[in-house]
Amino acid sequence: MKAFIFDLDGVLVFTDKFHYQAWKAMADRMGIYFDETINNRLRGVSRADSLEIILERYEGVPLTQEDKDALMEEKNNTYRELLATMGPSDMSDEVRSTLDELRLRGHKLAIGSSSKNTKFILEQVGMGDYFDAVSDGTNITRSKPDPEVFLKAAEFLGESPENCIVVEDAHAGIDAARSGGMTAVGIGEAAGYGKTDFPIKTFSDLLKVPAV
């Protein structure tokens, strides 16, 4: 394997609480019931699809696309305000040292995230220029489980999909990696998913994955 493609949130950093707080603030203002169980359905899902899940419990007047765009912008503004509180300490030493070791072993490193805030988050944690390629919500039209974000990352790296290992924490991400012809490493919730090729408990376990 020549390249690693990492999902961002839930793998390298953890901003789930910020997503939840931002969506919760929007939902509360709209009078929509929203809790952590519903929030779990949003993991690895695009902003537009996340809004549609939340709106399943909406009982007000029909919303236009312009209304929905405004709601997504409202959520994202709140989310970015929360992201602005992040710093280098929000990426663990274990993650940083493992990434450095993978690079020393000759692997290319990329990000494959549906978030349009990916580059902003990387800047906040001091990793803005670290990765060889970044594929995110700004260069895709289809969210996971479609493999587009990972295939774009491989393209940016100049590698074929079969030479890439994807590291994911969400089922949708594992599905995307497998359908894109890539090896799927699962951490967190994805470690127990049946389609995961290699489950790992901690990030540094990546160094023990065969072919690494």
C-alpha cells in the first residue's frame, strides 16, 4: 500500500460535540425535536442530507430550498464559531506521531472528508500544510457512502484506488472505501462493522496493519 486517506472528524480530530451543539441550536429555534440518537445518524453524512434527517420531525410550513440553504448557513456559522476555539492540542500526540511514522515509511497521506470546513479545521490544529492532498466537501457532489471523496483523494495523490488504505470511523465511510476499491480500516464505531477489512482499537494500531 502506498497511500493512506483519512476521514477527519472522529479519526484525526473530534468535533462531534460542535456539530451536535450547532444543529441543536438550529433545531431548537425551529421547534424541532433533536437529540444525540438522531445526531448519530448524521455521522459521515453531508450537510444537506443531515438537514433532511433533522427535518423529518419538522411540522411547520413547507420549506423552500432557499429556506433550507439559510438553515444550513445558520448551522455552519454556529459550528465555525465553535471550531474557532480549537487549537493544536485538539489533535493528540498519538495521532501526530503515527502520521509522522507512516510518512517516514514512505506512505503518502491524504484527507477524505465530506466536510467543507476541513481546511479550516486543519489550520486550527496546526496541520494546514501537512497532508499531500485534501479532498473534501468543496470538491465533491456526492457524499458518503458514495466513494467520490476518496477517489478524488487518490486522484490528487496520483495513486490507483487499490494502492490506498482508507481510515474511517463511520459505516458510510467504510462502504465508500470498499465500493471505491480501497482497503478499509475501521476505528471507533467502524471497528465493529462487518465490511471493515482491518479493525483497530487505537490510532497507533495503524502501524500494525499488514502491508504498512
